[in-house]
Amino acid sequence: ADVSKGEYQDYLEKEIFEQPESIRRAFGNGGRLDRDFGTARLGGIELNGSQIRNIRQAHFIGMGTAMYAGQVGARMMEGLARISSHTLDASELRWSNPIVEDDSVYFALSQSGETLDTLLAVKELQNRGGRVYGIINAVGSTIARACGAGVYIHAGPEVSVASTKAFTGQITSMFLLALSFGRIRHLSPSEGKRLIDALELIPDQINQILAQSAQVQDIARRFKHATSFMYLGRGVSYPIAMEGALKLKELSYLHAEGFSSGNLKHGPLALIDETVPSLFIAPEGDTLDKVISNIQEVKARKGPVITVTNADSRELEELSDALIRVPKCPEILSPLLTIVPLQLFALYLTRELGRNVDQPRNLAKSVTTD
Ligand code: G6P
């Protein structure tokens, strides 16, 4: 690509550091926000009020990082719009004989707009009468054209194979979508305004996280001899655990697994000892107390713990071998903040190991075979 790395060592670093700007573009530099009504306006979603009120199910489909973004989106749609929401692995859709109902709506997520598994899933749904909207970065791409309507995330060209700014752009777009559907359904204007105010703070809050990148680099150095990592979170942080683990495995070739922290004692706990670090995503909110008890379970097995949090908790500080602070925000928006240190951690650990950050072995930026 003819995009310059500028002052950065690699495209990955550049794209991570661009996120304050790319997220701002995803909300149209404010142009997609309606502060007076506490809602968002997305020109590409042409559903009217009564159609939105009648939606019974929302499905988010994609592959890789886009699929994990979809898992965040489903939680946002369920939480803000109270629409029963699910995420599907696009490659599996063709084998599930999907039931497509009139009151379902589908969203296809793709950075490149060229992923064949996602395209084939879109066509399968359309053949069965499904309405599919694209949440896409590459303008005019094959999936964008196949959908014919949707939201462009405007992240700008993403060159590094591991996806970063497209992920946060997709999450921002789905947040706008969930907010706008929510305001037509159950969400109050004051709640909508509160969320818009919080969203507008996110770019600066990411700048604050990026300003602490040296601390994340130190932590990556401390743990560079580990060969297996666990990533754990609950609720909206569960897909962040999955995506954090994906970033590390794609880039460093180390073993990394994401779990819901509730599933810890149903198997993964057997893997824990003093050589296996666990990264806990522990934002302030409904899930925090339960995540703290999961951390205690890991510490009881001598597992090193790295925590990403925005909570003021003495207990968390005492339990964690390393603690990365992110700014405060409503839990529903926390994925936009908590993923950033995990991206940086994967970048720095990979550099420590001397591996190619932008072009990991065996992977392609855009997979056009199925
Ligand atoms: C490839 C890339 C991943 C990406 C996935 C989906 O596997 O290596 O980084 O998440 O495809 O790509 P898309 O362009 O559809 O978002």
C-alpha cells in the first residue's frame, strides 16, 4: 500500500496510535451524533421508526477480528435497544441451514469488504430473503456492494495484517446503531445524551492510554518468557478477551486463549500455574466483583495476573502483578478503551521476540478463499 508509516516503526503501531482519529471519523466528527435528541443518525440504514420497533432479532456476522467486534455489537444492541442479538461465525452460516425471519436484521462486518466467507454468508442470507447491512471499512468493496446499504466506518486504509483501528471503528459504528435503535425503542433521551457525552470523551481517553505505552512495554518485557497466556473477561469484556488473545497469537505465535471468566472453573483453571499469565479485563460496572473473585482463583494457583481496569479498587491493585489503568467510562463503551492496552501488549511482546509485526507468517490481510 502507498500509505506512509510516518514516524512509526511499523504499520501496526501507526494504526494503534491513529485510533483517537479513526474513532472520531466513525462518529462523523460529531456529524453522526444528535446531541439534542441524545441519538445517532446513520444515513445508510434506511429503516423507519415502525420497522425498527418491530425488529425481534439482530445478527452480526464476520470472521476473525470482525466477528469479535460483532460480539461486542450484539451486547450493545441487546443492552441499549433491547433486541435479542447474536453473533455468527460467517463461515459456519452456510452449514447451519439458517432460519431467516422477516423481523430479523443482519449486519455483515468486514474491514476489507472482500472476505469470501463473509460474502458467501451475505448471499446465503439474501437468497433466503434476509436484509443485510454492511459495517465496512473499504468503500465500494465487494461486500459493501452486495449489501447495498449500511455504515462505512471510515477508519482509513489498514495495512498491518492484524486488525486494530477497524475493530474500534466497527464497535463505534455498532454503538451508534444500537443507540439510535434504542432511542426509537426504550432508551430515554437523558440516557442517550449521557452516552453521547461519554462517547465524545473516548478519543482523548485513548490518547491518555497511548501516553502510557511505555508502561505496557515494560510489562511485555517482564512477561516475554511466558509461552502461554489466558485472557479473561465478562459481559462486554468477554469479546475483548477473545480479541486480545487473537492479537497475541496472530502476532507473536505464542499460545493465547480467551475465555469468559465465568468459564474459568469449568476447565481453563487446570492450565494455571506460575508460568501461565492471565490478563483480566476488569472495567468498573456490573461484572467487576465477579471478575475479582476469578482473579483470586487464579492467584490461589500462583498464576501471574495482569489487569486492565478503570476501577479504583485496592483489592485489584493488591491481587495484580501488573495493573494497567484506563480512564473511566460507562461499561458499555469500555471495549473501546480496554482493547488498546491489549493491542499494545501484543505489539511490544512481538517486537521483544523479534518477529515481523506487520506480516505474520501464514496469515493474509484479506482472505478471499473459503
Ligand atoms: C483475515 C485477517 C484478520 C481479519 C479477518 C476478517 O483473517 O487476517 O485480521 O479480522 O480476515 O477480515 P475482514 O476484512 O473481513 O474484516
